Amino acid sequence: MRADFKYVFDPVFLFSLALYTLNKSLLFSSNYFSSKFFAFYLNDLLLVPVLLPVILFLSRIMNFRRDDAPPRIIEIIIPLSIWSIAFEWIGPHLFGKGSSDFLDVLAYVVGGFFCWLIWNKFSFSAITASRVFRIQENQTNTTMS
């Protein structure tokens, strides 16, 4: 049985928000160690786990979301696509704000994928085992017919 998604009380959200806040505050600190990852990509990895629970919570309150299931893959892909276009194409090209960086989009996708795995309690071994089982099952069905 699936556990209810806790939205803004979800541990992944709370941890990611704390990490995002800490990284932002360290970034503006004079003692912050210079690392491209922390300066440019950590917050991009945290985009989905920080923003998606808030969006889904608001969607639930407005009855656009009918249940409290963990985020579905489509509920991650749609906002991730919108954010990628807005932050990496529209902002830099139309408004002259920020810079267009494919690695930012890659960080959004990686962060979103790992959050989806955690929220849905999947593991790489479970996904691989499931795929192998389906392939073997299809081969068995094909040879029997």
C-alpha cells in the first residue's frame, strides 16, 4: 500500500529546502569555498524537490489533484519542462537575465529523477529486476504461442 505524500512536510522537501537555504547563504558569505558545483549546480539539483511539493500542495488545495499519492512522473516532467524553457531559454534570450546552460537542465532532470525514485520508493535494482522479468515473460509467451 502506498503512503500518502506529505507535500510541504515531506522529508525530502524539508531536507532540500534546508540545503538550498544553506547553500544560498554560504554563497553570499565571504568565507564560502569556491566550487562550481555548489555555486552553479547544487540549487539546480534541488529545484524539483523544493518547488514541486509546494505546487502539488496548492494543486491539492484547489482540487486539481484528487489524491495524496506520491508525485507521478508526469507531475515532474511537465513543470520540469516549463522551468527548463523559462529559466534556460526565455529568461536569458528574451529578458537578458541569467545564462542559458544545458547543464542546468541536466541538473533539473537528475534531481527530479532521484526525487521521483525516493518519493515512489523505487530502487534501480527493482526497476532492472522488473524489466528483466517482463522480458523473460514475453519470451516465454512468444515461445508458447
